[in-house]
Amino acid sequence: METGNRKRVFSGVQPTGKLHLGNYIGAIKQWAAMQHTHDCLFCAVDLHTLTVPEQQPVKQRYAKVREVVGLYLACGIDPEQSTVFVQSHVPQHAELTWILNCATPVGWLERMTQYKAKSVTAKSIGTGLLDYPVLMAADILLYDTDLVPVGGDQKQHVELACDIARRFNNLFGQTLRVPRVVIRPAGARIMGLDDPTAKMSKSTSQDKTGHAIGLLDDEKTMRKAIMSAVTDSGTHVRFDQPSAGVKNLLTIYQALTGVEQEEMHRRFEGKGYGELKRGVFEAVMETVKPIKQRYRELTADRAVLDDVLHRGAQAARDLAHRKMQVVRERVGIG
């Protein structure tokens, strides 16, 4: 929703796996704060789920889209202030992707860290897995985005979107706005509770219990995941060079409570790891309880989400239509 001269924000999450605490801290919490001062578009990026087509059954894909949108709203995204929509409801995303493909060197895509990591374990590599960052660039550039708030793992992809925009502008004239990535100073990268050297992941959490804290998990599951979190061979919290596991728990606590470093020192310095884990559990429960309650209310009536997505798609299509008119004219098609 355009509002005067506000800077425009775009971001989104794939509707796969379960939205977890890392998604909330690293991205969605930041989005909810930005919508009061920026012109925001938040998308459920369902086309991205097709990069590994066997990953998710078709019926589950529909359900996950609605779950993600419901959680956006439950986490504080207000459809009266922000445009909330589903990526596949705006066909210009796919059209711009093809045009950007034709201006993007393959070598740029082969250097992407996530592509290299996923292609090692994949039995076969689809074109979509390689091309994923160009679709992400189209998502961003289609709306003349100024700021892209994402988790730390997506920084490289947003930087590629900037490179693609600059190359397109050099080839066809000034057309695409070059955005800037926004990463929160604390909590941009929440790690797995079972392995604090690996990022908390939606895909991993489908296969491993105790890895992530899903926003819709029950209290027993959350407690078990936190109290079983990997720390180290020590017994007491130390703030000078803490292990990866202890640092991750402290990061989660600070991101959810907003306390200063000094206050954390007073509460946990020299205390046992059980005390730290109980503190984290309390902070998590205080955060997710209202989210779960709001989610239940929003999803009780299917028409509520239908209306949000209908209005969001209309607003997004209007913006996308205007931008693609300019893009088509620049490249000489349409």
C-alpha cells in the first residue's frame, strides 16, 4: 500500500516446513515493526517451493500457504498497513524472472552458496534450484523495492538482486531500482538447538525433533527442545567466549526480551545451564502464546484469510502491472 514518500519494503517466506523461532526473530518480527514507517509488501513465495518439486505434496502446498499467511498476521503484520499476498497470484513475478534470466550470467548463479550446498546432496539438480536467486530478484525488483529485510542466510541472494538490477540498467537504461538489504543487528541468524553450528531450518525441522521451535508447536515440544539444547561440557554460563550453543541460547533470549547485555549478565553469569534454558523457555512461551491464540482466531473463519489475500493480490498486481509496462518497453516486447 503506497503511502506518500515512504521507502518501500519487500520480503517473504517459503510456505514449506514449519515457521519457526528463527523466521520470527530474523525476519517477521522486524517486518511488523517496519510496517508503521514504511510501505510494505509481504509475500508467501510459493513459486520458490517448486525448486524441489518432490519436497511437498500438492495439497500440502495449498495448506502451507494459508498457514504462513495466517502466521504473518498473527505475528503482527496488519493487512490494513501492509500488502500481504501470495507470489503465484501475481503472474508478473514469473514474467520478470524470464527477462532477468536473459541478462544474468550463469556464473553468478553457480557461485551462490546455497546452490552449491544443496546441489551436493541432491540426486539430480533441476534448473529451478540454480535459477532460484533470479526469481527472488524478480520478487524484489518488480515493486521498486528500497529495503529487503531478511535473515542473514539470504544476504547473498539480495546482493545478487542488486547486481542483476545494475546489469539490466546498463543494458537497457535506468529501469530497476537497486535495493538495500536490511539485517537485524542481533538474532539475524538463529542456529539449530540440536546443532548450534547450523542455521535453524524449516526443512531440517521436518526431519529432526529438537532442531527448531515451531511457532505452532505445543508447550511440551517447545520445552523438550529448549531443555535438550546442545551447550558444551561446562556447567556454568560464561560470557567471555561462550560456546556456540550457549551463545545461541543467549541470542534467542536477548532477541525476544530486548534486554541489554548488562541485564543478561546479572541474570545468567555463573548460573547453571538449566537456569539459562528455563529463562529462554519462559521468553519463548511469552512470545508464542499470543501468536498461537491470534492464529487460531484468524483461521477459524476461512473467509478472513481469503479476503486478505484477495485484496493483497489486487494491490500487488496493480503495482506489478505498471512496472512491467516499463520493463517491456525497455526490452522491446509486448
